Amino acid sequence: MPLSERVIERLQEADLPLKVAWLRGRGRLDFMRAAIWLILGIKGSGKSALIETLALYSDQIIDLFGSRDNENLCWLRDTSPIDDILLVIGDNVDLNCSWPTVRVSDLKLSDILSHELTTTCNAFYSSQDQRFIGVGAIIDRLWLRDGYNSFIDILIREASSFLYSRMKIEGANMKEAKADFIFMQREMRHLGYSMKIDTIRWTSIDKEMRDLADYLVVKKTGRNSLPTDINYLYKYCSPIGFATMRPDRFVVQTDYPIGLGYSGLPKFHKLGGESLMKELDLNPEYGEEIELSTAQQVGDMQHAEIIRLAHEGMSQGNIARKVGRSSATVNGHIQRRHNRQILNGGECEYCARVGSDLSKTLITY
């Protein structure tokens, strides 16, 4: 299957050379399959720039994680070859801009599928915990895809951020979070998603996760030696070569073939010291902090979901099973928290904090 016309136009506009000289075997970079790319390198080794370049070969892109300096917003620059971009923002955030936006609780899979690129960043949330909710919501929507005719590329800049987000959202320990990541890597390809994952530390990703990678990319390692299970790469690039590798160079292995690659710097890539929020004139306004759900507490978003399901006519027992709470908890949130607040003050504060249109609607059975 050839690259789509839109991808070809995008690559021509970006003008980014991507070359590989194969040192062992006769390999090739196949962008027309749901592959997992694992990219290892220290800070400043060019991992994000390479991920952005590789992503341009995909029909659609979901850029999930980025550094605290909002590097994901680089796609919004005039020099970016992508114009059709959806921004996912927190439920207690207002953002007036020329790009389409959607709040986390309103996000649908159809929103993601109808845009060329979907992204979110730190500045679109009032706290890190809220950001993890946003990322988790995007991931949860991806599981709903049924059938596909093109691949969507999921970018995870720093694998440990994904693991931490699952721990925060689901209350899982590290072992459970890693199991969730492994399951995601195994299953996403069946739903038509490819993945680009970068990591600073080899040990941040378990061996089972690493073994699922179709492409292993190693960039500058600095003073760190290659891990024992891949130090055979020293036969093709010396320790000094890895330690001092330029940001536009990398070593790639796919199955047996090993190659030395070159990738140019995207014109739209964010450089150190730049403020994309100022450059793009993005000024989010933050509302009252949303309470998060835990094993012991129903947070604002889950409360709003209970109210929405009840408004749609679902029984309290079925709501309890769907949200993983007891029937008594569901009844309490409908009667004592939601209805009583509306009767006493005219509005449910829990629904209001997440922007629910049911914040002033009584629920009756």
C-alpha cells in the first residue's frame, strides 16, 4: 500500500530528509503497517525531533505526551505541514483560539478520527493530575475504534510519563501500570494504531515491552553504556560514536538488519528557551480545580457521568456496575449531592466544575 497523497504532500512541504544506510542485512522502514518504534537516547539527543519526522509518514497523528515546556504545540506553528489540528483541554479550562478545541468529558472517538492531528499539553490543564485525566480520556476513546482503513500514529514522548499517568488515573501500582502498557502495545496494532515511544532510560521499559518493538532506535547515549542485551550494536557503531552522536543521527534495527540513519530537524520543532504559548498567543483561563476520583472517592468527572447516565434513563444498578461503585454510592450522588444542591442553591457544584449541561437539571426516576 503506497503512502496517501496527503502524506506525500505533507512530506514535500516539510522537506525532511530521512535516510538509512544498512550496515547489516537489507532492511527498510515500512510506514504502512501498525509498527511500534522504541527510541532510546539521553536528553538533547534528538528523540522528539525524530518522532515528529517519523510521525509525518502517518495519515493521522495523536501526540499524547510532551515535556513541561509544551513542545506538543510545535504542530501549531506556521512552518508545520499540518493544519487540521484538534486541541484537547481540561474540563475547567477555557481557551479561545483559532484551532478547534474539545473538553475532556466531551471528547468522542469521532472527534479524533475527524482531524489530522490530535494533541494536548501541560498548559491546557490546571494541574498535572488533570493533565493525566486528559491523556487517559484520549487513550480510553481509542479502544472504541472498530475497523479501519488507515493507521493512526500515537506519539508517547517518554514512556515513564505514560506509566505514571496510568498509576494516577487508575490507582494502579507500577507493576499494574506496566502490564497495562504491555496490553496496550499488543492490542493497539489490531485497532489500526502504530506507536512511537521514546525513553531516556532503558530500564524504564520492561523487557517484555521492549520485545514488542518492531524498530529499535538508539541515539546519543552520552556517558551511559549500552545495556547488555543490545551492546552488540558496538560492532556497528563504536562506544565513542554512540556517546557523541549528533542529534540528526541514529542507529536502527528491525529484526536482523541494522542501519545508520540520518534525519533532519523539522522546521516547526520547538527549541530550548522558546515559549510556544507566547508565540501562538494562547492564554488559557483556569476555573475551580476539579476533584479527582480515587478508589474511596467519586470525583467530579465520575459524578457527572453518573448524572448523565441517570438522565439517559439507565437504572442505578446498571450505573453502579458501569462506573465500578455501589448502588448506594450512585443513589447518594443522584439524590443527596446532585438533586439536593439544585434544590438548595439552583446548581450542582460538582457538575458545574466539569462544565456539564446537566448542572441545573433534577434527576427523577
